[in-house]
Amino acid sequence: MELGESLFLLLVVCLSALTLISQWSQMAQRRHLPPGPTPLPILGNLLQLKAHDMLGSFKKLRDQYGPVFTVHLGPRRVVVLYGYKAIKEALVDHAEEFSGRGHLATVDDFVQGFGVAFANGGRWKQLRRFTLSTLRNFGMGKRSIEERIQEEAQFLLEEFRKTNGLPFDPTFFLSRSISNVICSIVFGQRFDYEDRDFLSLLAKINENFVVMSATWGQLYEMFSGVMSFLPGPHKRLFRNLDDIYAFVAERVKVNEASFDRENPRDFIDCFLIEMEKESKNPASEFHLKTLIMTVLNLFIAGTETVSSTLRFGFLILMKYPEVQAKVVQEIEDVIGRGRMPAAEDRARMPYTDAVIHEIQRFADVIPMNLPRALARTAQFRGYTLPQGTDVFPLLTSVLKDPDCFSNPENFNPGHFLDEQGHFRKNDAFMPFSTGKRICAGEGLARMELFLYLTSLLQHFTLASPVDPQELDLTPPVSGFANIPPTYQLCAVPR
């Protein structure tokens, strides 16, 4: 046998041995992981997962393997948590272990772990502490967040009046208004509703949520290594993100040029002050990249999630006019028409509070949740979950858990009311997630939903131009997000 043939044979034997060792190692490791379908090389569990219906695929796997199971999105291994008990046990009872941010392929290459929503370790702790403190104490002796929301709600009322009770699509009416609230906080200004650059950004944010949730976005989560080189709708995600990043970076430059540390105007100014304070600390995470990415996180999340929830809410209230009528009556009894609704009114409006909670539960706008990761190796329900393992705690499985909500597929404010009509909390209400990574903007979002809904119903009846029974509440796209159906709304003055 020639030397070349001997070397080739040796190479084949070595590669075969390495492959067998690798497969044996993976099989040994899988013995300590939650059960799940056997993955194929490269393809993972593609045969068991439908990219156009990932949530339905996960439900079938839950039925087969239980509430904690392992799937492979292509070569990527993920542990899925399904149902209130499993998710509460992981994110609350084992909060520290499950506090990492997992991979979200559609944004990972872009954010690179710099924004508050996608950071990990010490960076995340510093940014989250600062973000929560700044949002909580915002106003700085000037206008409070509540006043900013009330002001923007009044602008929206004017836009609704201009429709003269005729049918219109509320999508960008709502996104423009809701986005202006977060813009007021992070940029220190609101934008005119006809500002073309502003409208273009909102359209790109909306498009990204649709693409991330559709088939192409879900396929990218499985095969990002290959699909990053292929053409397709997923490419628009990154172009849109680049444009939004450029917009935020330019706003930061504007602030830097007119910055007065004694009179901070917005979130950016507060961050710039922190950057100065931490300038000599080598362990500081307060620098330009984290500033831009954190503002971008707040801008996108603060625009789309609340506006989507309100779009679902308006559709639901048109489909169930009897529910709308009860909310209106409570507004009349508690607030009247002589003043604007205030956040403190909510405590005296149990039915309205229950309706808003049920809208959030039923709308289920981020059903898959942002992925978590194991911050350290953990023993969970008899399994060993290695540090760095990605985890999908599916929020939809909590919000639609039949053990926590009777008839969870139906809209029913009674899910949050006791027999006396008092508001009743439910621990399975997790639209903002739970545990260490609960949404930093939860307080802002809750206030927006209440003030917008009551302000609009104080002055308008939300009527459908078609028979309410014909209204379909099913999201046309469901994946990372549940995208509200497109519909026409008539805002009839009272």
C-alpha cells in the first residue's frame, strides 16, 4: 500500500472515530437532558417542527414529551418550557439560574449583546439597574411619565375626531401615538404624525415583527448559519435594523452637542451623565455602543408591543359591544367627562381593569417570549441543564393554560373578577414574562394601556363597519409575535 493511500485511510479512520465519539458524547449528554425527538444531523428536528406554525408544533411535542422537553432548531439545542407550573418553577423558583438571555438569531448579529434586552452578565445587571431606576424616577422635577401619556392620548383623540366617524385602519394611528410616548422619554421630544422619516421607521418596526414571526423568520432561527448567505425576506430585517440604528445614533449626536449635565432632558441625557461618572471605571458598561443599543431596545419594544395590544383590544371591543358598554359605564361612573383619566382611577375600576388584563392575556402579543439561557448549570426536575443552554419559556402556554384560566381560548373578563365583581389577580398573568428578566417597561406599558383605552372610550364608541359576529380575532401571522388582523374601525363621537 502506497504512503498516500495509507495516510488517506488513517484520515478516514480518525474522522470516523471523531464522529462516533462526538455522537456518543451527544447521546450521553442527552441522557441528562429533558426528553425530546431524536435530531437529524444538521437538520435537527425539522421534520417535527413546522416553520409556519412553531407554536402548534411545540404543543404537539408537549403532548408527547411533557411540559419540559428538548428540541433541536437545526443544529441548535433548546429546552422548551410549557405551562404555568414549569415556567413559574424555572423563572421564579430558579430565577438566578434562568436569568441569562438566550440566542435570538434574527437580531443577535446586530445587537451583539449590547442592549439592555439582550445583554448578559455584569453588562446586563448594570444596564437593567440603570434603566429601571431612570424610568421609575423619570420626570426629573418636570413632566411625569403619566403626563406625557395623557398629552399624547389627547393628540390621538384629535386624530380620531378627524375621521368623522368613517371607517379607517387604526394601525399607524396607534403606533404613531404610542411611539411618541417612548420618544418623549428617550429622545425628549415627540414627532409630528405626518413626519415621513418617523412614519418610515414605524413601518420598518412593524415589518420586522411580521417577518420575524412568519415562516422565513422561523427558518432563520433554525438555520441562520446558512440562511445568512441566502436571499429572502429575512434580509429586510437587517436593513431595517440598520436604518433604525442610524436614526438612534443621530439622535444621540444631537444630545451630545447640546448636553447640559445639570438639566437632563431625557433618557439619553441621563445615560450620558452616567457615562461621565463611569469614565474612569474599566469595568463600566456605560459607553456609546450600549447607549445606542439600549435606546434602540426601548424604542422598538415601546412602540410595537403596546400598539399591537391596543389594536387587538379595539377589535375585541368591537366584536363584544356588551363588554365595551360596561367599560364605558364604569368610566362614566368613576371619571365622568369633565377631566382626563388618571392612573389612580384604575384602582376604582375593577371591570375595566379586568378587561385590560383579559385583552393582554387573549392577545398574547409575544407568545414565544424572548429566549432565556442558563446563567449556570442547573438541576431542574431531575435533568441537568448545562450553562449556556437556550430555553424557550413559552408565554402563550401560560396565558392559555387551562389549569389557570377556564376556557382559555375564549375572551372572558371574568377570568380576572371574583363573584362580587372585584378585580382578582391571577399568578398566571405573565404577558411581560416573569423572574429576573421581566420586561423593564412593564409599568409604562400598563399605564399606557389604561390611559389610552379609557381616554378613547370616554369620547368615542368603537364600532365595526361589518357585523361584529363576522370579525375574526385570529392572528394572520403567529410566531415570535402574534400580529393583529387588519381591520376597519369607526370612532363614533359620544
